[in-house]
Amino acid sequence: MNFFDTEINAISHITDPVKRYERFFSLIYIYIDGQHSEVVIGLLEKYIREAETENQSGYEGIFYYSLSYIYLSLGNKKLFQECQIKAKEKFPKIKSKSAIAMYHTYESIVCWFEGRRNDGFDCIFKALHEVNDTNYHEVKGWCLFTLATYQFDSNQLGEAEENYNKALELFKQCNAKYGYARTNNGLASIKIKQEKLVEAATILNEIRDIYVYYNKLSGLSRALTDLGVIESKLGHYPQALELFEHAYTMRIKTANLQGQITSLLEMGQLLISMKRHDEAEQKLLEAATISGKNNFKAKAFRAHELLAQLYKEKGNFETANEHLEKYFNYKTQVLADESTGRIKVLQTQLRAEEASKRAELEQQNNIELRKAYNIIELKNTEILQSIDYAKRIQKTILPSIKTLKKYFQDIFILYRPKDIVAGDFYWMHADENKIYFAVCDCTGHGVPGAFVSLVCHQALNRAVVEFDLTHPATILDKVNELVIDAFSSNEHEHEHEQVNDGMDASLLMIDYDNKTIEWAGANNPLLILDKSGSVAMLTEIKGNKQPIGRFHLVQPFTNHQVPLIPGNNYYMFSDGYSDQFGGPDWRNGGKKFSQKKLRELILAQESTPIKLQEKVLEETFLKWKADGEQIDDVLVAGIKL
């Protein structure tokens, strides 16, 4: 008799319903992915009837959610939705902390499966809260394992490793071998990313035996895939392909959709390396189709990245560019999700530290307070390091100076965020002989501003790539619509719950074919330094007096068109430079630099090369600010055409 049959037999002989259900939870964690589905579904239906009849502490709620998750794994969305609705109806009756934690864990996995990462983090933190101070070691271990997996998927490797290790200790304490294997699988994946291949292979070969013991194809296929990645990194391509194909066959058997996509991606990448392009194309196109259909954004952006590489190698540059555009679009969304996940972790850490500090202030003496203060200082350092990582994420959405100089004759970007991360950002998109460039100022600065900037950046990309808009005014109209929609998660939300964030923007389009320039602005202007005559003239085109985002009277944005005159300079900026307080009386608060002074400064540099103007602007700003505080993000862009 194998493990599954033995465990089913043991559970059936437990007379106490609560003990029987809690023992059954351990089995559910192993076989929730659809393997042995007929037996597991039959038992769940039996226990639902039993729990409802005997009023057993609301256990039917978690049993319904277990059923819904199995149906989701099997691809039966109709039964998944029916059971999920019943689970939510029964949830208020659940009294067992372990059952509540399981409920929230399944809820979080479903959110993650559907691409709602923010909700996924929220739910797993709810699950951890339920069992944090209990002796439900196995349930707590699975909660930490799930959180660590989300962090790994969001590229938060340090946090993922920490929580995998915490889960590992809990699984050891309760001798949960399958949990031990799955957690070690996660740690092996981290070691592969860290290029610690020998350590990763040692772990994977150890846990293969555990998966075989449980006859767990999903776990075994994950281990085989990771071993294939190691073989591929070592240049052993035939061995790697054999492992990937074996894992893919297992994932087909268990209807593991996300696992199938992973296998297709790994095989596709490997086949590119082996120069077997036609086979690679077939697998990567299938991966891209399934990922897009099911909103698996991280997998979709990898599929399109590999397809762009494949078509480039085949010399099909037009198709390569199409997939590259899709790659950048998905990547922007994934980066936004990663940042959202990181903030969830930071918020939890901050809340915990705040509660700890209050408790210490009430209960401890001065010496112990100093110790607590030192610990909090250390945690603050860790949080700052995490925010610094968010800065690196935000930096990836900004076009590099190298990229900008590829499309513009001369350009400078004066970019001075007030905090580690910023609400101001600049954006560019090149399409045939049209170049789009924007300077944007999102609500706030620091972490809140940075998150608004990710939403607005994604909206700009979608407006030109997905909706194929070409005129700046219509692009801003669409961005306005997308941003309002992004911050309106519930049409019935109360007014005080609405998110009123948005941005000011200046959007320029250069049409080289027709030798024209089009521009539109949300609150912010465009300055044109016209040097075509005997005397340089500075002209200002004002933007619409409305932001991107919620506004009491939204009007269509105005499209302005001017001729493209070679040698002219164009300036776009946020309000951070002109609003900076300082000057001779800076110690007493000073006064604003003002847009008038900024215009005068730009006009005074009419004969200064663009490359040197950034330095003049920065030195002037720092001299004006003196030792006062920078009050906002600063962004000024100058372009010579």
C-alpha cells in the first residue's frame, strides 16, 4: 500500500471529527493540485455533508475552498467558481485558526494564479496572522512557504530565502517531509539564481526521493526542471532537454498549467541555444499564447523576450520587434507588481516594529530601551535597503541616456529625486519615424509617488502600444482614462476611499517624415527656444489646466502642432525646480525660485551647448537651495533638434 492509500485508511479510522479534519488538512496540502483528485474530491464532499450536518465549527468553509482550488487546478472554472462562492458564504462560521489560515492561503494562491499579486500578499499575511502565535507548525510552515514563493516570483530573493528557512524549521519540528521537500526546492531555486549550482544539485537529488515516496509528480517535475536548468548552465544540453521533457510530461498528466508554461519556456530557451530554431519557435509561441490567455504576466514577458531573441537570430527583425514591444509592456506590469509586493512586506515590517517599540516604551527600563532602539535602527536600515531595491526597479523603467541619444541629436536630463524613489519620471517611445518623449510629475514623492509613477508609466505604454494612438492629446486622454480606471477598483466605493492620485505631464511627438512637432500638456508647459531668427526667442505653450487623474471637470486635451525647425531647443519640466524655496534669505524659509526665473535662466543659455546646460541648471538650483531641504522631485529635460 502506498503513502496516499495508507494515509486515507488512517484518517478513516479517526473517530473524533475535529482530529480527523486536522489530519486531513496535512494530506490536502500534498494532493491539492489535482493528483488523486477523484478520491480527494469524494472525501471533501463527504466531510462537507458531515460538517454541515453536525455543525462542526464551520469546517465546511475550508473544505469548499479546497474543492474550488482542486477544480481550478483541473481547469474546471465553472465548478471552481461555484465552490468558491459557497466557501465565501461559509467562511464567517469557521472557528478553527488553522482552517481560517488555510482558507486565506488558498484565497491568496487563487489571487496569485489570476495575476492579482497585491491581493495575494494581503491574503497570505492574513493567514500568517491567524497562526502566528499558535502551535499549528505545519499550517504556519505552509503559510511561510507560500509567502516565500511569492517573494521569489517577485525577485525578492533575500526575503524569500529567510522565509523558506523559517518554514523549513517548522516542517522539521512536525516531521512534515513533503513540506520539507517543497521548501528545499524553493531554496535550491534561489541557489541556482545565485549560481551555487553544486549546492542546488545536492538539495534537489536529496528531495527527489521524498517526491517519489509521496508519488508527487508536481514536486518531482519541479525538481527535474531545476536539475535541467543546472545541466543547461553547465553546457550539458542533451541531458537538460531530456530532464525538461520528462518534467513537461508529468505536468501534462497533472494538468499543471503554470508548470507546463515553465517547461515550454525552458525547452524553448534551450533549443535556441542548440540552434534548433523551428522547435524553439513552436514551444515559445505556445507558452506566449497560454500565458497571455491566463494573465500570467511574468511568464508572458519571458516568452516574448525569448521570441524576440529567436526571431532576431533567424533574421526576422520585424517580428522580433513586435515581440520586443510585448516584452516591454509585460515587463512594466511585472515590475509594478514586484514593487507592490515589496511595499506589502515593508508595511508589515513597519507595523511590527511600531508595535514592538510601543510595548518596549511601556514595559522596559532605559537599558532595554536602548537595546530595542538599536534593533529598530537595524530594521530601519534593512527597510531602507529594500526601498533602495525599489529604486533599482523604478530605474529600469526610465530610458537610458544611451537610448535617448540614439534618437535625439542633443539632450540632457536633470533628474534629482527628493527621496530614494521618485514621483517624477521621463518616458520615451520610438515608432517608425515618430519619437514620443514625456516628462511626468506624479502626485507626491518618495514611495507613494513612485507607485503612482509605475501606474502612469504603464498607462503611457498601453496608450501607444496597445491602443496605437499617435497624437499627444489623444494619448493623454487615453492615459487619463486608464489611470482613473486603475485607481477605481470598486465603482461602489465610498468617496473617502477613492484614490485621487494622478500626474501632470508634458508629452512631445516628433514627426520627422512631415517635419512637424505635436505636443499636449496636463498642467505643465512646453518651452521652445527659437534660434532661427537674428534674436533668440523663448515661446511658451501652455498645457490644459487639468491633471491626469480624477478631476471635477475633465475636458479633452488640446493638441498643439508646430513646425520642426532644426537647431531649436525644447524644454519640459516638472514643478520641482521652480517651486524650490531658497535664495539669499534661505535660512528664514526663502522664496520660490519661480517659473519666471527658470525661463530667464533658459533664455540666458541660448548660445550654451545643450550638453553643458544641465550643469548650469544644477549648479543654479543647488546655489538657490543652499543648505535648505529639497521640497520635491526635480526633473528638467532639454532637447535640441
